[in-house]
Amino acid sequence: MPVGGFCAAGFEDVEVAFRANLTEHGDIGAAFALAAGGELVVDLWGGYRSEDRASAWERDTLVNVWSTSKGVTATCIAMLVDRGILSYEQRVAHYWPEFAAAGKGDATVAMLLSHQAGLAGFREPATVADLYDQEGAATQLAAMEPWWEPGAQSGYHAITMGHLANALVMRATGKSLGQFAAEELAHYDYSVGLSPSRSIRAAAMSAPEQLASTDVANDLSPLQIAVLANPILDPLLPNSAAWRAAELPSANGFATARGLAQLYGQLAMEGGSLMRRETIERASTVERSGIDAVLGIDAQWACGFLRNTLGIYGPDESAFGHSGWGGSFAFADPARRIGMGYVMNRMGTDLMGDPRAVALVDAAYRSLGEARPGNR
């Protein structure tokens, strides 16, 4: 199995775990990176870009990271907050007046980003093609009666978060969130969707038979049906030209592990070159705690980031990031000034605790001299 890249001295366990994922835990192609103090100390890639193993995963191979995209979207909005263009405390309707319809007038930007706005899924039947229509979807969501009173609970806005965040950024800047990310985060090799020139670098997704977006929960409630099954998403959608041509800031970010680790490495250093310390601290402060009405797990949501109360991002609760359907993740650990990213093209079925992710995070913290509590 071809593997490229490097590990700094002391991080050899990470390479062992990475290779084991490729040979024993189902990875076809993958990459993992760790930035510490602003420098890459691990940058590994290996395996193949597709299930037929026709071409090797290369240093610059891109892959769809599903909801790991949401953490980058949260970063973009934090940058706009840092510049005074947006405010977490301001009502969404201040920027987007139509959003006030159906009792949503008091919903703040912070409520929206922490999955409290009550717009987690569409009430009317939707198709995948409807998701590609950013303005049409945003107009429908702005007019829609929320599933709950904004601020009363959290319910994971799996896809609609992208439409809502994009509409907010469009109205504040005149640019789509994808345009903003392309201009501001080019150094991190990240894009919402894929241009033709970037598409030639993309890996093809693979998934277990019959995996679908509804697998996130069992015995679905009406809310969960709206979020996870309207429409049902095929895990192989990222291989299609239509998905790659669209901008879905909640789900079709294409990235490298290196770029994600470097981005979160900056966030871990009190905002680094991206924003002021006060802004990243505000963005990563918990807005809502408790059982999420869609995911059914205890979640602590910040302004677009998931806080690390469940221990999936190492030993420190102050860590924050986001994970994606199938296994990808990226996070910052401010206590250790590190950022990590893992991407892959073989999707797994675990909502949390994917053994590939667990092995890499455990190995990284062992190498840092701090094993995680309750290692599996």
C-alpha cells in the first residue's frame, strides 16, 4: 500500500496507526496531518484515489469532507465577525429581513450557527436538485415556520446550515460563502464545491452497500425525517458533476488533511493570522448544551463548531472542530496549540467513534506525551 509524506521524530506511532487504517480498517485512500505551533509535524497520505485502485492518492489529492465543511464555514463567518461585518449577537433579520417571518425575528446569528434556529430541515418535499438552488432554498427557509421556537433547543441543521450561512454571508458581503472561502482560504487548499481545474485532483468516494443519510438515527421522528430523509442523500453524490459544481457550505467542501490541520492550527494559536484571540474564543464558546433533537446525542454547540465534551477531539474539553459523515474530522486544541485533520474516500458507518479516527487521535496524543483518558 503506497504511503507518502513524513512524521517528525517522536510521531512514529501516528504513521503506524495510519498504515494500519489502510491495511486493517478499511481505508482505500486517506490523509492525516497534524500542525503544532504553526508547523506541520505530521503530513501523511496513502492508498488509492478510487475503489478500483487505478491511481495512487497523491500529496495534493482532494476529497469531499461532508460536514467537516461546517467547521470551515464557521471559520469564514468568524473572520467576518472579526472584521465587524457580522455580529454573533445581532439578529439574523438585521442582515436578512425576510428571515423574520413566522416568528423568527429574534433569532440571533449565534442561535443560527449553534443549530437553534428551528430550520433543520425542509417542511415541503425536497430533491437533491433543490439543494443545489442556494437562493431558492434560502427563500423557502426564510419564509418557513420553524420546527421549534428559536433558542428553545438544538437540532442539527445537517444540510440547511449551508443555505442559511451562505444567505447570511451573501447579504452581508455580496459574495457567496464559497467565493469568500476561495479568496480568503486559498492558502489552505479548500473549496466549496470544485472548479474543473481542481476536479482533476479529486478522489472518488466509496461506501458500504446501502449506506444512506438516514443511517444517522433509528426510528426517525418527523423532525429527523425532515433533516435526514428530505431528500435522502446517497454517499456517492460527491462523485457526480452536479454535486461538484454546486456550493453547499454544509456538506461539499473539498479539502486535504494538510490544509485542514494548518487552518485549525492557526485557530488553536488564539486565532493565529486569521482573526483576533477574542474572536476565536467567542466563536468557540458553547451556545447550547444538551441532547440534540436530530442526532440524539449530548452535544455542545458553539458558533458553528462542536465543542469536545465527548472526548472525540483529544483529552481537553476546550478543543473544538467538526466531523463529517463517513469519518473525516478536523479540530483545534488550543491548550496544546495544535490542529489535526483526517480525510478519506471510504466512508464508515459510525456516527461517533470511527475506529480509524480514534486510532489516529490516540496515536497523536501519545506522541504528544498525553494519552487520552479511557483509550479504547
